Amino acid sequence: MYRTLVVPLDGSKLAERALEQVSHVAEPGAHVYLLRVIQPSQRGLLGEEELSRFDRARIEGARHYLAQVAARISGFTIEPEVLAGHDPAAAIAGFARRRNAEVIIMSTHGESGLARYVFGSVASKLLQLVSCPVLVVRPVGTPAEVEEEIERELRADDELRRLMEAPPVV
């Protein structure tokens, strides 16, 4: 049983499936960090005051999302954290090292073949960067159902990006 856990979340229902494993591997009262890594847009920089309006809105949205997720979890000390970083795997690995994480629990979107080659896998990169165990939870459902859920989440992200990049209405 683990006392310090990191659970990276990307805002998707697929990623949240990793939360189901926390109660199976964490000691009662364990410290669970819910982590969301926001990749800055090309217009933004890593400094908080220099981030674009879009990036600031995404960070605030991530904080709100993690607070909602944290409110659904009981029996553990939950600490939501939002980081900005160009490489999610490196950001997660650095965070886990700084917090002396004993285990990282994360979901994979189950990409394979060309998609995995092109986009890479945060989970596989993370395995190369950390010394603690990484529990990877695979998606549940048929490949078509998983693909449909990923597509739905990508469409929602695209719509948010379009709305945030629109000029302000005066």
C-alpha cells in the first residue's frame, strides 16, 4: 500500500478511470496529488504573467476541474495541482520526484500504431523518466467506443479553443 500517489488527469473521462485504482493501492489517509499539465499555446510563455488569455483560462479551467474531481474523493488527503509545461511526461516526472511519489497511477488512451508513433505516449515516456512504479490503466470498452469518446473530447477541446481565440465582444 502506498502513502504518496500522483494521478495525472487530462480532463477526460478516460483519464479519470485511473481514480478507480486509488482505493486499491493507497493506504487510508494517503496523500493523493491530482495533477493536470497544461501545455502552453504557441502564443504563451511559461511565466504566469506572460501567458496568453487563452492559457490563463485553460489553467483556471483545470483548477476548477481538479477541485470538482477532488470533491468526489474521500478517505484520502487530496491535493489538486496544475502545472504548465511543454512536455507532459517530463512535467509529471519532475512533480513526482519533488513530492517523493511512491506510485503514479494514470490512464492511457490506448493509442497504437501510427497514432502512438506520431503523438507518442505520455505513459511510455514517463516510464523512462521515473524510478517509482507507474500503474497504467487501459481504456475500457470496445475500440470503437474508446475512439468515439476520444473524438468527442477532441471536438470539445477544439470548440473551447475556437471560443477562447475569438475577439472579445464589446
